[in-house]
Amino acid sequence: MFGKTISTKTAEIEKKWIVIDAQGLVVGRLASIIAMRLRGKHLPSFTPHMDDGDHVIVINAEKVVFTGRKRDDKVYYHYTGFQGGIKERTARFILDGRFPERVVEKAVERMLPRGPLGRKQLGNLRVYKGAEHPHAAQQPTVFEVGPLNPKNVYNPKNTTKAA
């Protein structure tokens, strides 16, 4: 009557390489799509305890967009390990700084499960601030995030307020 539950085995996993151009894309929407791809939830053979997601390459990470005032108001905290050593940086400071790709990395990291499997899946993410990446030998396919939903690409004229 009904089929058996399929559990993917390690030998059956085929990982693809995809490239995403982050220019003009909204950070949170981009991160949720990347996290879904890294986990493998887009596949019909998704198995929660296996790393069966794709390898994701993100280029132009410094050109991602925050909606509203988040670029100025969003604060990232980190702790140095010393007493009173909590430090904070705004999203604008990080995006204009030396490592703007950390904004995308941190957004994706916080959407993946914590633990050994989540860390392994995060290892399949490569984020670069320019348009170049050193993974041409893997022949990655281009994955367009913008056409999936008009809200994925930031458009300041698209803001609608509830009447």
C-alpha cells in the first residue's frame, strides 16, 4: 500500500557544486536558501542525519543588502574570553571592513543546526567578497536566487506599508 521510508546511504550521496551571485540580494532570504541547500532539504532523498547537501559558492558577498535600517542598527556581538570583553560591531562596519563575507557566513551558520553535522555542512560553504572564486575545476552550476521570489532582490520602491 505505502512505500518504505528511504534512508540515504553514504555511497548514494551525490553532491553538486552551485555558485550564487549575492549582488543586491537580501541577506536573510539568501541565507535561508543557502542553508536549505547545504542541509539537502531541497532533495526528495533528504535524510536528517546525513550530510547530503550541495557545495555552495557565494560570490560578491560585500554587495548583499539589508532591508530597512538594519545596515546601521544590526549589531554583531563577540566575546573575547576576558571579563567585560564583550565587543560589538554594526553590520555597516563589517560590510565596509576587511572581511565582509562574514555577514553571510554568520547568517547561514545561525540557520544550520548546532553540532557536529551542522559544522560539517557549514564546511561546504565558501564565501568570497569578489566576483572570482578558485573552484572552476569543480564546474559549478549557476543558481539564480533572484527569480525565485521578487522579495529576494532588494528594491526600495517595493516597500508597502499596511493601510
